[in-house]
Amino acid sequence: MKTAERFPVTIQFIDRYVPAWLSIHVKILLFILIFEFISILINLHAIISEQTLHEFILMFFLMEAFMWVAYRIFVKGAHLGETRKEITKNLAIRYAFFYLVCFFISFVVFIVFMYVLYWVHGWDLSQVFSNFIHREFKGWFKAVNFGLMVGAFFFVIAIWQEALAQAQKLREERLTFKYETLRNQVNPHFLFNSLNTLSSLVRTNADLAEKFIQKLSSIYRYVLENREVDLIDLTLELDFVKDYFYLQQIRDDDKIEMSVDIREPERYRILPMSVQLLVENALKHNSATREKPLYISIFLEKDAIIVKNNLQNKLTIEPSSKIGLKNLAERVKFTTRKELQVTETAVEFKVSLPLIPKQA
């Protein structure tokens, strides 16, 4: 087997058998060993030497520092945009910032390393800066620029391609989500049940029938107005959920109950129709009778909204595409950089939906 074929297998082995928190450090060590081996072959110096040891230690600390900075700038909480132009522009800005930060870090690490080296050998510490400027600067400057320009360039290209792929995936998921939302809200079952209830109310309670029509029109207005929107005020989403549940409650009087305990909802934004989807799932998958009502509670927990219901699984479940919750989880992860948390026990089903606090 060729070396080029062994390397991906080695990476797969590390990812499979080494804990995630440790694997990146193992990969850094592996990269440095390979780099040093190539350097030894090119420069023909001894495998075990003081120079090799110094290069190994210095590269390890620099790589660890560079990867930490790269994670903070390019990965953690980074939303690069949704179009090729936005992604390229934001990535170029982050790359320039990354370059400057890493250049400064490499200078500090190299100077500290020289101080330690001089101290260990008992050399004159006052000569560190002078020797750095006159002897080491040129080699250090070339090595750092080469590493940051070449190594970081390929890293950024990989991030750029991944960001473009994620943006494309998000666009596809939005189309799916819009279709699912409209299909769920305007599907024959929902409309048939609503019209059936309305027909009964017109004959028995004209005032309630009028209110029912207002709520129904409000629901469809919300769906049509916000189908193209990425984020919406939590206040509007909760109003929509209450209108939706109101229609369901009239049909299933005394069988379903919902409590909403949200303080200062105006402080947050949320994906449109996301809370409604969770409420709809609870209604769709659980049975409800007057003897055993279905209770749905909505409340805040840190910077997340919790939708919880007692678990009473139906024996027969309504037809479903089964992608609603999965699609919502993907959109939440992309938008908030946080996970949708689903917890199911023998007695309850709970979903934690991350919120986006408004800027002060």
C-alpha cells in the first residue's frame, strides 16, 4: 500500500478510536512527525538531534495555538453568510484577522522559546532580542509567512467550500420546510376539520363562529407573510401558536390544554412556525380524552423555549413525512449554532428550542 493511501486510513483510525477532544492533538503530532521526517530527508541532518527536538517543540506549540485561533475565528459561532459573495467576503476578512493574530502569536511564542533556550543553556538573556533581529529574524519571517500563506490558505479553501455546501443545503431545507409548513397548514385534514367545526358553530354560536373565522384567517395570514422570513419576534410566534391551538381546542374541548409562561418574549427571535410545529407534533402523535387530557406547556429555560407534553402515544398515527422535526433541527443548528434538544421519558416528551436574543 502506498503512503498516500495509508494516510487517510490513519486519520480514520484516529477519528474512530481516539476521543474527540484528543483526536485533534494527535493529528497535530502526526502532522509534525511527517513534516520533520520530510525535513530530515531534505536537509540530511540527524534524526535525533537538538535541532530536530527544538523544531518539534516549537511547531507543536505554534500548531496548537493556530488551531485554537482558527476554531475561534472560523468555526465557533461563525455564520459566514448565505450567498457566494457574502461567504467569500466574510471569509476573506476572517482570514486577514487570523493571519495577523497568528503572526503576532508566532512572534511571542518564538521569543519565549528563545528565552527558555538561553536560560537552559546558561547563555546571556540580554542577547535574545539582538540575536533574534540579526540572526533568526529572516528565517523566522520566511517560515511563518510560508506556513500561514500556504497552510492556512488550504484550510480556508476547505472552510469556504464547506460554507458554500451548507448554504446550498440550507436553501434546499428552507424549500422543504416551506412546502411542509404550507402542506401541514393547508392540508385537507386541517381545513376539513376547521370547516366542519365552523359549520357547527354557525348554527349554534354565531359569535364564537365569527371569532373562529378571525383566528383561522390570522393563521393563514401569518403563514403566507412569514414563509420567506428566516427569523421572527418570539411574541408574534407565540400569538400564532395560541391562535392555532385555539382552533384545535374548540374541536377537542376539555381534551387538550396548553399553558404558556414566557416572560419578556420581546427580547428574543425565533424561526417562524417552529413552536407551532412542536405543538402540532404533540397533537398529532398523542391521544387525548376527557379522562386523560393532553397537557402542553411552553416556557423559557435559559435562552431556549421548552415545549413539553405528557406522553400518550396514539395506537394509530396520522400520515406524516417524518422530516418536520429533523428539518427543524438542521435549520436551528445552522441559524443558532446550537442543537435542538429532544428528551423522551416514559411519561413526557420535551423539546428545547434555542432562541436568539435581540441585540441590546
